[in-house]
Amino acid sequence: MKPDDTPFDRLAVAGQVGSTMYDRDRVARRLGMALAEVRPGFARIAMTVGEDMINGHDICHGGYIFALADTACAYACNSYNVNTLSQAVNIVFMAPARQGDTLCAEASESNHAGRTSTYDIKVFNGADKVIAVAQGQCRSLRGKLVDALPVLREGG
Amino acid sequence: MKPDDTPFDRLAVAGQVGSTMYDRDRVARRLGMALAEVRPGFARIAMTVGEDMINGHDICHGGYIFALADTACAYACNSYNVNTLSQAVNIVFMAPARQGDTLCAEASESNHAGRTSTYDIKVFNGADKVIAVAQGQCRSLRGKLVDALPVLREGG
Amino acid sequence: MKPDDTPFDRLAVAGQVGSTMYDRDRVARRLGMALAEVRPGFARIAMTVGEDMINGHDICHGGYIFALADTACAYACNSYNVNTLSQAVNIVFMAPARQGDTLCAEASESNHAGRTSTYDIKVFNGADKVIAVAQGQCRSLRGKLVDALPVLREGG
Amino acid sequence: MKPDDTPFDRLAVAGQVGSTMYDRDRVARRLGMALAEVRPGFARIAMTVGEDMINGHDICHGGYIFALADTACAYACNSYNVNTLSQAVNIVFMAPARQGDTLCAEASESNHAGRTSTYDIKVFNGADKVIAVAQGQCRSLRGKLVDALPVLREGG
């Protein structure tokens, strides 16, 4: 896809794409995720560890930490308004998260080439301690995420 | 930890460890995961994709597929009755899962050396199509999972 | 690409594709790699750790262990006679390799869907101890590896 | 290990650790790698793609790109003067490298907790195009790299 020729506000487009995704995203809403920031190639998302996310070791189940990291990656890689999917994610768990912790995941594009892009992702707790570090590999598909908005980059 | 010297049924021990983990594992139960099989170094776990696991693209959110894969890995790597944690997981998403699909994750030990072990994990749908392939890297800690049972392998 | 309709010997085709790759593969030859086996979706390759592969800790540099693992993956994923590249590899180092060790890497297809395939890779030493475990993610391109031979699978 | 109490120049220590590693590192020298920069938690290393690094597709073999990335990670994670090993690396290949390209790998610590640290690694060509993106997971052992120098951080 070619980016739109007419001038537009890239930040505003990325923000609107994020809001539209969020409206459709039952999982993010149900898990109490909040969209803190979306810019082209970047997203920050917050989530509080609820009682039902705690495993038998009394720490947050890795699946929910991954879900938060993967969601930040999804909002970041779709921010150019080109449909894009996480194809692979490598996550390293660094420290446990506890019930009541408000976690924050940041995903930032490290590179893109053609339809492939990579993202550095970090999950922090409220004390800015790193809970997990991840690397996402994404692939853009055909089609816009929001038809009424321009795409921000050729090929996604 | 050294394995117990008295004879015992390894399969029964692994199964009891799995049951005990499951009793403590609110996340697995709340997500409707069912323990299909636990043997030393292996676990198979099933989960049906519920409406609240569906994302904005109308497919199962990657976080839940990861949670199932990671849970299978956790039951497999703890099956020796030595406390063991997933330290890192690399997941590759191969095909989408849909609402109502009953997914099945199998984790099988590929190697262990000292306190580190690796697991090959696959997530299948009901038609035996592979939804995701993952590689888990685990690290055993001090301590048994179930005090009353023997450990099945030195170092975990 | 569609597989050929006429009957042929799949094992022989995979073997010839491997031999042709090897003839073009200066790196494999220069590092003393030997093609032990190539079947559709599988390759086994051997290499002896030479003095110039030893790092400052007196063990084999991870780069050469990776090179052997990646080469096994390349021969396995190209065995269907469709041009295919490693796109990503996750490697876990399990034990050191020493000068003079003859290492053997096995790559085995764990899944494929469309143009993406995944491979489980293990590197053993001569005592069958696992030196490294890896997961490869490959992508097939257009074009045959050997024009005169049929392709063994649609899409690679 | 506890860091030294007496004041010292951290940058100078990291640089001397790097030089000492390089003196012992036959592989890096034989592959023509040049140490461009070593700081605490960071290393930049250059290598020119030689004729003997080219594979059958006329591009640089992934093993050499990995070797460069892994070497940058090794110099970065050892820069605190605590013996540290790469335990796992996930590499994503983004673009091919050609014969004669001078590649540059940068490894930068993304997090550390106890004896585990993670590194973001990028390999660039001379036109600053990203050839590969990688994530390294390292583990510090007992012992200094250079006995005569202080350690720069508790636990590595």
C-alpha cells in the first residue's frame, strides 16, 4: 500500500487507529488494559494484575504478562494503519509480578523491511522494575485497519 | 535435589504433581483448561476458545494461545516434582484459532542440562491443525512442588 | 508452486537437492561440514570443531555452533526443492563444545503452513550430549532450487 | 561479586576488559572483527564480509551474521568484568549482506536482574541498513574476566 499523498497529522492518525482497534478489542477491555499512548511504531499499554491472573505460585501467570506485551506490540505494529499480525514473539521473564501491580508494556519498532517489522517490548511494574523483555516479529497483510484514514508507510 | 532411593511409580508421581498444581492453579481452571495427560517431561492440556478470548480480527487473541502453550510447558517441566519456572518462550503463530475451537497444547522435553531444560510445544486445534509452535526454556529452583512425593530426577 | 504430477522418488529428489546445494555452498565445505542425511523436511550435518573455532574461554565459539544448526535447517527446509530462507532462529546453548569434538546437527520440520515452516534443531557432540537446541522459522520464496527436479510440496 | 569500593574509571575498565577478551579471542581476530567501542553494557564490533563467508545464494551465510551479533553481545555482557555467557539468542534476519559489505553489530543491555541480563542487538551494513535484529539472554558466572580490574556491578 502506498501512503496517502495529501498532508495529514501522523500522530493523530496513529492515535485514531489505536482507538478504533481498542473499540473492537474485547480482550484488551475485559482484561482492563488501558491505552496510554500510540504513535507511529510505538504503543504503551497498562494493565493491573487482578486476582484471577494469579497462578499457584502466587505470582501473575506468564500468559497475562505475554498478553499485555503482545497487545502493546499489536497496537504499535498496526499504528501505520496497515493490517499487521504478530508472527512470532520471544519473551524472557525477568521478575515476578504480584496481584495489584499495575504493569505497563511499551513496544517500539526496532526495524522494518518490506512486510516484516520487529519490535522491542518491555513490561514494567509500578516501580519501573522490568518484569519481561520481548522481541516481536510482525508481518503486514493487505488492507487498511481503518478505511477512512490514510496509511502512514508504504508496505506497512 | 537427589531423586528418592526407594522404588516408586514415576508415572503416578508425575500425575499427582500435575493434579496438585492444577488444584492451586486458578488461572488454568478459570480459563477452562483441562489436564489431559502428565508424564515425566510431558504434558497435554486442552482449552476451548471462549467468546471473551476473541480479538478485533475475530480470532483468538495470541495471549490465550500463549497462555495455553506456557501452561503445558509449566506442567511438563514441573512433572519431576522440582519447582521449575519458564524463563523464556519463543512462540511462532502458524494459523488462527476461532471461537469454539478446542485447542490442545503438548509440551515435551527436548533437553535438560543441570538446572536448565528446554521444551518443544505445539498447539493444535480440533482438526489437528497446528495453531502455534513454541520453544520453552525453563530453570529449576530449590524445593519440591509436593513435599510428600519424591523427586524424579536430580537437579530437576 | 505445485508439485509435479508424474511419479518420482521423493527421497532421491531431496538427496539430489542437498548435493546440489552442497556443491554451491563454499561455507559448509570450508568449515568441513559433511552432509550425513537429507530427506524431505529433515537434514543431518556433521562438523568437527577446529582450532580456529575456539574462543577465549577455550570452548567452541557460539557462532560456529549456530552456523552448523542454521545449515542443517537450510538443507532441511530446502529439501522440497523450493527456494527457502531461514527468517528467524532461536538458539539455546546447553553445553560447551571442545576442540576436536565432532558435532552433529539435526533439523526436523515441526510444522508448515503456506510459505512458513518451522524446524526443531538439535546439535549433539560425539557422546550424544546435546550442545544446543534451536527453533528455526523459514519462509519459502518463488523458484526451484534445482530446475531439473520436481518440487515435493505445494508452497514449499 | 561485589563491585570494588575504591573509585575507578568505569569506561576505562570496560575498555580494558574488551581489549583483554579480544587478545584471547582467536575467532574474532581470524574473522577480521574489529572492536569499535566497549562501554559498560554496550559493544560495537565491525566485520567485513569475506569471500569465504558467502553461501550458495551469493549472500553472507547466516552463521557469520550470527557470529558477529553474538560476539557483540559477548563483549557487551562481559564489560562489567564478571564472566558471563550467552545462554540463548533469538535472531531475525531482515536483509541480505553481500561480499565486501562492512557490517557493524551493536549490542546494548536492555535489562538485568540477578545473574540474568538481556541485550538488544542490531547488525547494520555500511549504508546503515539493518541486516539482522537479535535478542540475547546472558547469564553471569563466578569469577572476574580480568583479575587485576574491579567488577563494575554486583552480580554482573
